[in-house]
Amino acid sequence: MAANDTYDRETVYQKLYQQFAWMEVPPCPRCGTCNTASVQVGVIGLTIRLAATCSKFKLIPNGPKPGNWFCNTCQQFFDVPYDQPAGAKA
């Protein structure tokens, strides 16, 4: 692996991490916490690392998503109504 490959992967990881770490997330409709995460599908090295280090990134294996959001507190998937922007109070 060349040094540039490592740098490029690290740069991409840092950008993705910041994007997810600072994103506004909706509160859980069940328990009300804002300790929720965006659900992403697929398994590759970069996303595995991101899921392990960022609480706002929930990775699931390939397949249908059980919801667009995941509550880290009550461990449930959920969706936000289309007319309710992410981060809005339920």
C-alpha cells in the first residue's frame, strides 16, 4: 500500500466522520433521546471503522433498511415523518 493510499483513505474517513458527527439527528419517537444515528447499508472497511467510532452512524449488512434512523438508547429503528425535518422536536 502506498503512502498516498493511506493518506487518501484517512482524509476521506475524517471528512465522513465530521459529516456524521456534526449532523443534526431526530429524537427517538419512543424514548425521546437525541442519541440517535443515521442508518446506512453496506459493509466495507471505511464504513466499518466509521460505525465503530461515530455514534451517529449505524451500519447494517446489505438488505432492506428497517428504518432511516436508529436509537442508540432503546435500540430501535424508526423513521421521521416526511414533513418533519431532522432535528425537529417530535
